[in-house]
Amino acid sequence: MIEGARFGCEGVSLSLGGRQILKNVALAVRGGEMLGLIGPNGAGKTSLFEVLSGRYVPQRGEVFLNQQPLGKLDIFQRARRGVARTYQSPVVPNSLTVGEVFRAARKAYPPYMSVHDAEWAARLVGLEVSWSRLAGTLDTFDRRKLLLACLMMRRPQVLLMDEPASGLINTEIAELDLLLRKLVDEYHIAVILIEHRLELLGAIADRIVVLDLGAVIAEGDPETVFKDPKVRAAYFEGAA
Ligand SMILES: Nc1ncnc2c1ncn2[C@@H]1O[C@H](COP(=O)(O)OP(=O)(O)OP(=O)(O)O)[C@@H](O)[C@H]1O
């Protein structure tokens, strides 16, 4: 684990259905740092998020928060400790209003959050829709903002984001970039971001980790990593 890391894992190996999906994976992220996680399709990025968030139990390895092993804590217990996660698909409860979604998130577990916390989070993420709108009528970006606001209300220590720009248009991606940098720079959150668009990561990530066939093949600042011949062979040429 790197010195001062807020969150990460060591020696993680995962098999699913008799296939080895992750092999001895280690990574770490500091508070106030954005770590980009890239790799070709099927490299194991989402599976690694499942391990980090506590949905999958690895055969070997450990996940750490503030240098403490999280052991067998499940996804809900990790969420309560400040490990927040977003998904590739922004699924919201269609028949609830925005206000009702916030209410459910506020009361999801103690300590219950106030309406002011929800209003603060909505402002933070730039969610500017009426709270009487049905969540199912929101467009993709507003759904993502609503779900992110529900997480931010609890002031998470770590944010695991699985392709947050997916389904967004360019102006929305530019707004998302600014928001993510704000969460990292001003709120000192440790962010791990899965993203296929390398130009986006090159612009906003502090460091990059590259997974290929379940193993880390490169790690470092974006410029160095994108030039690495191993990365070019596995990612750029493989993705072409
Ligand atoms: N529940 C499962 N059972 C068996 N194999 C699985 C399961 N989930 C994922 N896999 C396999 O694990 C490998 C890694 O999948 P994963 O979704 O983690 O990759 P990824 O890097 O996130 O890919 P993508 O960029 O396409 O989302 C793939 O070969 C996938 O088919």
C-alpha cells in the first residue's frame, strides 16, 4: 500500500465460474487524488470494483480503507464506512419523485440526513430539476447527478465510478469533468474512475492503472502510461 493511501487493495485474486478473473491485483489511491482505471473489454475492471465495494469476495487478497483491512465487511457495511460506488447504468426508482428518492437516501441508515444535506448535495452536483419530477423522467445526466447527490450527502471517503461519462454528450462530459475535479480538489475525496475515453482520463486523472487479462500491466502518470509499449499493445492496438 502506498504511503498515505486512503483506499486500495493488495494481492487480490478472484475466480468466477472456474475462470481466473483477477490475478494478484494491487492498487491504491490517496485522498484528493483521482486514479483512472483502464483496460480492454473484459480486463476485469468492473469485477475489481465488485471486490473493492464488497459485492464479490476474492479468493485471496485484502481491501484497505485508511490502512485498515476491510476483511469480510459486505457492500452495505463498506458503504456505511464511506466507500461509495456508482454504476455504468444510472438506474433510479422510476415511480418515485426526486424528493422521494432523496428522502429514501436520507433515511437509508442512521444517522439520518436532513433535507438541508440533500439540498446541499443537489447544489454540489448541479442538479437543477424540480423535486416533484418523477425520477424516471430525468435524462441520463440528471439521473447520474441524482444518484451522485445521494452518495455525496453522506460525505464518502472514497468514490468508485464505473464509466460515469457513458451516455453523456460532450457539453455534459465537460461539466462532469469539472464536477469530478471539484470533488477531488475541494472535498479531498479519493476517486477511482473506470473510463474508456483515454483523452478524458488524460485530462483529469492524476494517475492511471492499466489492467489486462485480470493483471496490472502498467501504472503511473497518464502521459507515461499511454506511451508504455505494453499498454499500447494490450489496449490501443487491441481496442482498434
Ligand atoms: N459473474 C461472472 N461469472 C463468470 N465470469 C464473469 C462474471 N462476471 C464477469 N465475468 C468475466 O470476467 C471477465 C472480466 O469482466 P469485467 O466485466 O470485470 O471486465 P471489464 O474490464 O469491466 O470489461 P468492460 O470494459 O467490457 O466492462 C470477463 O471475461 C467476464 O466475462
